[in-house]
Amino acid sequence: ERVEFVGYFHQVIDRFEMNLPEHIKLLRDMPKGQYEVWMDKDKMTQVLDNIISNAIKYSPEGGEIRLKVENRRHHLQVSIQDQGMGIAYDKLEKVFERFYRADKARTRKLGGTGLGLAISKELVEAHHGQIWAKSKEGKGTTVFFTLPLMNQKRRGR
Ligand code: ATP
Ligand code: MG
């Protein structure tokens, strides 16, 4: 279905705000205007739930999570940046594989199966987008994905 992405993303974040651990802060960085994307809302919600849950799960006390949408002309670039433990450079691609969990000892106590990002990758690619991550160990992680923009409505005059 045709969805205005920025409004939809705000709604997803609002839902997280209602049930947020006290020590976490969500910051929004959204463009002005309306950006129409062709997507399956339920599937995109699964993608965002996975990525935002990870950011919360791997955030330290007092951590800030920046949720950003950028207009890149033919697509939107969405990013979720945290200030958590980070992911080692040589594991940045592996975290998108099924059942892969970086640093077993550290993540075991946090729970999870290692499927979240693998599913997110499948779903983003089904929407003709790409997904990747950047990270600095001890500083934080940013997960990015893109979504093709639909032809924008022309302004009336
Ligand atoms: P699940 O999502 O299935 O509950 P999970 O969170 O362990 O389990 P993924 O979401 O696929 O699995 O993430 C894979 C691994 O990547 C994680 O186990 C963790 O080691 C690492 N990871 C993912 N997101 C972050 C993040 N924001 N900061 C640090 N490490 C991360
Ligand atoms: Mg996860």
C-alpha cells in the first residue's frame, strides 16, 4: 500500500515511547514534507521493531537513540543510531546472517535468537531497499536502510 513514511515512522516511535526503559532517550530527526513509499506496513513495522529493539537492548544507561530519515532524491535513507557497545568491524556483515550473535558471552544474558536482523534484511530487500550497519566498538552502532520513493505528488498552484 501507499504510505506516507515520516508520519508512519513517528507513529512507530510513539509506540516505543509508551513503553521505554527510563534510562533511554529517543531523538527524532525527520525531514519536512511528505514522502510516499510503497510498502507492506506490517512487514516494515517488523523491520523497525527489530532494529529499534536492538538499539534499546544494546544501549547503556542514559543512552540516546537517534532515529533519522533523509531524503536522497530517489529513495529515503532511514537510520537508527545508538551509543551502545558497538559491533566489531569484522562482524558488521555477519550480524545480518541467521542465528548470528556477535560476542556470545556478552549477548547471552540479553536474550534473543539472532534472527532479528536476518529477517529485517529479507524484508528490506523485498521492498527493493538495502540494509547495512556502521559501528565503533565502545561508541555505538548505526543501522541504515533505504526505501525507494514513489513519484511525489506535484504541488498545485
Ligand atoms: P533477536 O533479534 O532474534 O531477538 P538478537 O538481537 O541477538 O536476537 P539480531 O537482532 O539479528 O539478533 O542481531 C544479531 C547480533 O548483532 C546481536 O546478537 C548483537 O550481537 C548484534 N547487534 C545487533 N544490533 C546491535 C546494536 N544496536 N548494538 C550492538 N550489537 C548489536
Ligand atoms: Mg534483535
